[in-house]
Amino acid sequence: MATSIVLFGPPGAGKGTQAGKIVATTGKPQISTGDMLRAALTAGTPLGLAAKQFMDAGALVPDDVIIGLIEERLTLPDAVNGVLFDGFPRTIAQAEALSSIAEVEVVIAIEVPDERIVERICGRFTCGQCGAVFHDSFNPTSVDGVCDSCGSSEMKRRADDNEETVRTRLEAYHTQTAPLSDWYGERGLFVAVDGDQGIDHVGDAILIALDSL
Ligand code: ADP
Ligand code: ADP
Ligand code: ZN
């Protein structure tokens, strides 16, 4: 059956970092609403421009925009066997919309305390070619400024990865997104993983959780 997986957690929890392993294990493609919004912004589409003010402010983009984006993405052929949602759903309204368009098999929550989030996000950079995620201290490149995955030296930092915006994003997470843990818990779909350990250990814990389904 075509079931999907949700990767859940606060900004900077490590969702993007862990997504690759899950994609490699399950064969389900990663759908990151944050990446889709940034691509729309770079392409200068009306949707991207409309989303920009919310993203810059650290606020959630309105539900109807996000749900429209997901509905369209799920019509592509690679979604036919289910997908890995990264950073979606982020509100109860999004989860309700999702329940009528796809079947969620499990929600894997990467739990990280707030006090770790700022240091994670403020040190984050990514490869502009392949999207690999790095950190100044916790996951540096082997050679300064060169991507370990693809060799590119086109490294990027996000405009919203600054301390002030991170605090607003964390607040949005606690008020609008965190209630989803109970929502999915009531449906028997919520599995929490300790995200406050090394990257490889978090990855192992996620694979164990997926194995036990
Ligand atoms: P998310 O997609 O949940 O916003 P990322 O995967 O982009 O989070 O990770 C945020 C930052 O934290 C990145 O710089 C990443 O290298 C780093 N990071 C991810 N997982 C860990 C971990 N387990 N320990 C320390 N740093 C981590
Ligand atoms: P992070 O995991 O670091 O919070 P994302 O790349 O997932 O970053 O999201 C970046 C921004 O894009 C969010 O702060 C928000 O403005 C917007 N966004 C992404 N996904 C959603 C969503 N499902 N609902 C509403 N806004 C979203
Ligand atoms: Zn790369």
C-alpha cells in the first residue's frame, strides 16, 4: 500500500540531515515544503513572492498555500508509492487536509530541547549544488568550503537562520506545530526519537523505529 512517512520536529531538529537515510531505506522521495518554498522564491513565482514575507519573519506560510503546494506535488509520478514529508504538516489544519489526500503510516518526531536549537540553526550551511546539510562545529566539511557529497564549493546560508528569527520560528513551532504530537498520538501514529545525540545515533534510532513498524 502507498503509505507516507512524516518527519516531524522543531526547526533545526535534524529533519533534513536525516531525510537522506530514510529515502535510501524506503525509496520514498523527500518532500520538503521549506525547500519547495525557497525554490519558488528563487524562481520568482507569485507563490514564492507571497511566501517570502512570512518566511523572512519566521512565521508559518498560510495553510491554503501549503496545502495547494502539497496537492500539486503529490500528483507527480514519483509520489505513487508514498513519500517522506519533511516539515509538513505544521498545523492541525494541514494534518487534516493531509489525511484526506494521503495515508500516513508513521510520524517520526526528532526531539531536541529549545536551548540546542539556536546553536544548531546559527551554524547551519548547505551545499547549493546537492543540498547536503553541514554545521560549523557539529558537522563541518572535511575540506574547508568544499562539499563532502559532491565536491562543490557553492555553500549557502539561509537569511532566516539568524538568532532573532529562530526564536520567532520556535514560538510558532510551540504554539502551532507541537499540538500535532497529541493529534497524531491519539491516532497511534506518533513515534519520538531522541534528537539530542550525535547525527549517526539519531539516524540509527530512526531506522530502528521504522524497522519495528
Ligand atoms: P531541520 O531540517 O530539522 O531544520 P537540519 O537537518 O537542517 O534541521 O539541521 C540543522 C543544523 O543542525 C544543521 O547545521 C545540521 O548540520 C545540524 N545537526 C543536525 N543533526 C544534528 C545532531 N544530531 N547533532 C548536532 N548537530 C546536528
Ligand atoms: P526549518 O526546518 O529550519 O524550520 P523549513 O525549511 O522547514 O525550515 O521552513 C522554512 C520556512 O518555510 C518556515 O519558517 C515557514 O515560514 C515556511 N514553511 C515551511 N514549511 C511550512 C509548512 N508546512 N507550513 C507553513 N509554513 C511552512
Ligand atoms: Zn554538494
